[in-house]
Amino acid sequence: MDIVMIWTILLLFAGLLALYLTTSARSRSKNEPPLDKGRIPWLGHALEFRKDPFKFLTRMKKKHGDIFTVRCAGLYVTVLLDPSSYDDVLLDTVSLDFSRYAQMLMQRIFSLNFPGRNAASERDWMEKQFLGHGLAQLNGVMRENVHALLSSPEMLQNQTDWKEEGLFSFCYRLLFRAGYLTLFGKENSGELSTTVYKEFRKFDNLLAKIARLSLKRDEKKRAGELRQRLWDLLSVGPAESWQQSYRGYLRDEGADEETQRRAMLLQLWTTQCNAGPAAFWFLGFLLTNPEAMSAVMSEINSLSPLAETNSASHWRNRRTRLCLTALSVRCYASPLPPTSPESPEMDPEIHQEPEKFKYDRFLKADGTAKTDFFKCGRRLKYYTMPWGAGKNICVGRHFAVSGIKEFIFMVLTCLDLELCDPDSAMPPVNTSRYGFGMLQPDGDLEIRYRLKRSSPT
Ligand code: HEM
């Protein structure tokens, strides 16, 4: 071994030692949460976290309880799983500012860099669109689009024949297309919506890997091509659409053409990645729990007898609205969609057997909504958090609930829908997507459907 090599090895060793000493120096002080640095110097738990964040956090929660700090790639991350402390965190927007992290993800996933972005003014703009008068308008367009898709020739063809499909792809496909047409589309862009959906799903499947920088070389190339293709597909839109108003807003804020173009994909993902998967969990739990399905169907039938609902206008009447309201209380809130281990939905001290579907979980004995949930004897404000909380709470939540209810109501009343195999169970959760939108299933639930003979369409 020559002298240069010996010196190189010595220097490398000294560097590693210095790195180890500086990054391992931190120790737990009094009044601080348990500190778990992991065995590997500097990296700590980074590899385990990256491999399966869901499993890792579940293991840490078992080991340390509701609050703990872990070391991941040199960073010390404190994890808070106690919902009664959420307000302290949410209200401290100065020390806990997520905007830098959000910008880093925007750049990494969507290749979008908009340094002048003003989050507060964008939030104001979004609230005008998705609350109040704007919401009523969008809900109307969404309703028309859901109806149009469910009564389109592709559904109506061969009225008597059963069609087979995975429930996840059925829900995602139809709700995505309806949502896309509502916010980005134009009349007669049905075919384009199918193309955008297909490309979007491919991109969405790579998204968690893009964010975690774990793409293989060919996947990286693919992700870049898909991004480019989606930018192109989204670059045309009718003058009157939500999409064009958003572009106008960005222009006024000083964003150049390219930034405006790229921002469309970010908005497509934010507005369309959750509703379809949510509808899947909802319908899947109903199909695999006949008791819950018959409770929902008897409610629908009692409020809106199918025999009477034979004209399109009847859909928009008061009875339908009543029925949708009832659906929302009785069952939209009932199943717990699978969420991450840090969410209150998965805490067994708050919800007994959280992994099990219990359709009346959020109902009192008298049928009204149950809102009192406790942890360690304290009544909780945050006992479910599907929309996030605080100043970043989902601005589209009312639009989402309305669209999902409309879709589910239409599916249950227009279609005969059943499992291909009556004994099939819900597929497990795909935990690799954890942290990026509503969790999706690992696999699918095969269903078959056809138009009901007494369908109102
Ligand atoms: C079941 C459906 C949906 C779920 C579960 C959901 C969930 C969420 C969550 C958890 C956040 C908060 C992220 C954070 O804390 O930073 C969020 C943000 C957001 N959501 Fe939703 N969302 C859904 C549907 C929608 C729809 C349909 C739209 C619009 C059409 C929408 C628009 C937005 C926007 C614009 C934000 C960013 C808000 C901000 O940063 O101020 N979401 N969503």
C-alpha cells in the first residue's frame, strides 16, 4: 500500500469520526421527549424510515409513546401523536413553519420553483373559489359531470350485461374525470379526460419515490417524460375555467408563463388525488359489509324510492338533497379511511379497534352524530383529521365531500353493483405511499356492475 493511499484512508477515517462525534453529540435534556438516535451514526433511522415509514412510526410509537424525537440523516425530527397537544403546534406558526419544506417538495416533485409565491394570498384566492358562492357553482358543475359520466355511452352500452373492473380503478377513473372536467376541462373533452387520467395515474404511482429521491434510473427518466406530457396536456384550457382563473391569479402575482404551466400539474394533483381513493374505501367497506350496505340502501330507498325517480330532473329535487344529507351523517363519516399511524384515527385509545370497519362508529344510539371522543380522560377536539388542521386545512373539503356523496349516491341508485367474489375482502393498504395524499390499496377489489333497470337516467 503506498503512502498516498494510507493517508487517504486515515483522512477518511478522521472525517467519519468527526462527523460521528458532531452528529451524535446531542443527548436528551430534562423535559424533552425520548430521543432515539438509532444505531447508524448520522443516518440514524433514515433507512428504516425511507423503506416503510408506516411500520417505522408504528414501532416507535409502541416503544416511546405519543411524543418522541428520532434522528434521520442528521436531522432530529420530533413526532407528536397526542391530539390534545395539536393546537400548541398548529398555533405556533412562527417556530413551526412548513413553507420551506413545502417549497422543497414542490421543486422535487413538480419541478416548480416560484420564489415570490405568497401562501396567504393564494389561500385567500382558493377560499373564494371553494367556499361560499364559488363552491355552490363548482358543486353544480361537478354534479352535472358525475351524472354525465355515469350515464355516458360507455356505461349505458349493453345495458343488461355486467361489466367487470377493479373498484379502485372504477372510483378513481370516474371521480378524477369528473373533477378534471369541472376544474380544467371544457365541453366535449371527455376523451382528453381519459388521456389525462391515464398519464396522471402513472405519474401518481411514482410520486412517493420522486419525493423520497428513490427512483431508479429508468423511473427517473419516465417521471420526467410524464411530467412534460402532463404539462402539455394541461396547457390548453377554456377561457372560462377554474384553471384559467388560477393562471390569471399567478400572472398577477408575477409568475412567468413557464411557472404558470408547471403549476397546473401541482394543482391537478392537489385537487384530484384524494377523492377517488376516498370513494373506493367508502364503497369497498360497504360492499364487504352487507349489514352496512343494507342500512345505507334502506335509508336511500326510504327517502328516494327508485320507482319514483324516473326523470333526470327528479335528481335535483329536495328529496335527493335530504337523502344526501342523511348519507353524510350516517355513513360518510362512519368508516375510518386507512390513514397514517400518527393520525388520531389510528389511535386505539381513541377509537376501539381502529383497523376494523364499524359503520356506526360515529353514530350515537339515537342516530345523531357522535362527536365526543376521549384520550386519557380528556375530551378531544381532533379525534379525526382527514383534512389536516390549522391554517393549511384542506380548502377543498366541502367540494370534495359534495362530489364524493354525489358519486356514491348515483352509483348506489343507478347501478347494480356487486363483488365478483362475494367472499372477497378489502385489499391491504399500500403503505409505501404514506405521507402523500390518501392511502391507496395494495391490489384491488374486483366488482361487476350494470345499469339498474329502474335507473333514473
Ligand atoms: C377526500 C378528499 C380530500 C382529502 C382527504 C384532502 C386532504 C387534504 C389535506 C390533509 C390537506 C392539508 C395538507 C397540509 O396540512 O398541508 C389538503 C390541502 C389542500 N386541499 Fe385537499 N383533500 C381532498 C380533496 C380536495 C379537493 C377536491 C380539493 C380541491 C378541488 C382540495 C384542495 C386542497 C388545497 C388547495 C389544499 C392546500 C391548502 C393550503 O395549503 O392552504 N382537496 N387536502
